[in-house]
Amino acid sequence: MEAEAEQIEYSELIRQMRWRLGLTQEDLAIKLKVRLVTVNRWENGHTSPSRMAFDRIETVLSEMGDRGRDLLDRYFISD
């Protein structure tokens, strides 16, 4: 049950990030250097991003500045 909750949160992270950037799933896949089907599976809660993908996601959120700050705070531990 806990794994399902985590995947749902991850799907919301991906969806929110993509929406705020104004990107399609395909555009986000290119930006994160993953396949379109991977982004689709993340958004639909079928899988969660790998550690490498999370690193890329964190970088993109950081680059977004204020638009991504709340997502960084919610999903990533700050130093």
C-alpha cells in the first residue's frame, strides 16, 4: 500500500512539473533524456522514476526557480 502512495505522489510531481513548464509528455521525456513511455508510466503511477531520473528532475526543478520551489521542497531533501 505504501508503494502505491509513493507512486501517486510521484505521478503528481511529474504532472505538475510538466504542466508548469508547458511541455507535452514527449517534450519532458526529451528534456529528461528518457523515453515517452517512461514519462507516461510515471504520470499514470505504473512506475516511479529511477535515482538517475530523480537527479535530472531535481535539476530541472532547480532551473525553474520560483515555479519549481514548492515541488523541490515537497519531494526533495534540501541540504
